[in-house]
Amino acid sequence: MHSKEEKLAAFDRLLTIMEELREQCPWDRKQTLQSLRHLTIEETYELGDAILENDLEEVKKELGDLLLHIVFYAKIGSESQSFDIADVANGICEKLIARHPHIYGDVTVADEEEVKKNWENLKLKEGKKSVLEGVPKSLPALVKANRIQDKVAGVGFDWEEPQQVFEKLKEELAELQYEIEKGDAQKMESEFGDVLFSMINYARFLKVDPENALERTNKKFIKRFQYLEMKAKEMGKTLEDMSLSEMDVFWEEAKKI
């Protein structure tokens, strides 16, 4: 691994390259905070994919892409005298120090859960009106639900035992079934949302990340379905030509791979 001096030199090299690109490259010169936004989101998802695949070489590359974006935003900020990379780094340093009084102060904590509760309470003391202010509006609904539940749990609004959450989930499923039988589409959607929200909450108690779990299932399904497509092609058939029982044979094969 590199020394601290080598790490600082590498970061300085990146800052220098960013300065040069912003001055000399037509594409880099043209970029704004707004034009980079969707690219940053894309890079973040690519990093997430690499983490799920446990591809450390790809994780390293995607982290580099994200680091470039951070430096890029800071460079744009400096051009309007709004902020620069030093402000960004110092800002997060001050926040970390303030929110870790058990490390940089005289507060004592028993465990990770107490750290999380202190974190949310400290944010309220900093002027936030709600613990939910920090949940981005544009987050995908599944991720947002997980963050909402995590944050309210941080201030004590939570179930005590996983079994309580499971009982709530069964209650929500019964309410969904009731609305299905009545055939009210609007109420079905509402109850279905409640079921999903309860499932996500139960996942939290099981220490399962619901986003990761669902994405792993997505990848598993894609792999098995593509195996099915390949086998159909080898037989000179299309999936439309095959019966469900024929397809199920290859699906079971795919599950063993």
C-alpha cells in the first residue's frame, strides 16, 4: 500500500490534471454542476454494481470516476468563488468531529446503535427541523423507505423485536388481500405499498439490505432466463414455441449452475 505522502501526491496530481482539463479541453470547459449530475448518478450505480459483484478491481476504477466528479464539482465551485476542494474536505472533517463526540469529546457510548441515535440527535441540534430532512427526494422508493426507517429508528421510533415486525407484515398482507377481494384499485395500491414498506422494515431487523437483496435476485433471474434463451436457441426454437413445462426443465437446470 502507498504511504500518506504518496496518497497526497496522487491527489495533488488529480487536482493539477483537473485544472488543465478545465482550461484546455472543450468538453470539460463546457460542463456545469447541472450537466454532471446525471453522470454522477450513473457512476454511483456502476460503483454499486461492482460492489455487488465483489469485483475489487472494478470498485477501484469506479471510485476513481466518482473522485473525479467530486474534484470537478469543487473546481466549478471555485470558479464562482463559492467553494473549493479545501472547503469540501474541511467541511466534512468538521462535521465528522462534531458528530463523533465519543471520539473527539467526552461522551461515552455503549454500542453502534447508541452512536446512530446520538448522530440523529446531534443533527437536530444543528438546526434540522426533522430527522427526515436528510433523505433525498429523488431516491428510488425502495432505498428511500429503507433510509426513512433507519433514520426514525435512530431516535427511538422503532419496534422492539423482529417478530413484532413480522406480525405487522402479516397484518398488512391480510389488508391487501381484503382490498383485492373488493377490487378497489386505488386501495389495492395503497395496501401494496404498506406491504412493501413492512417488508423493507423487516429486512432491516434481519440485517438484510433490501436494495442489495432485490438486485441480487434481479441478477440471478437474468442469468437463469438467459440460460433458458440459450437452450431454446440451441433447439432451434423461440420461447414462444415452447410450453411452460419445457421451459421449466431448463429453468431447473439453470438453478443448478
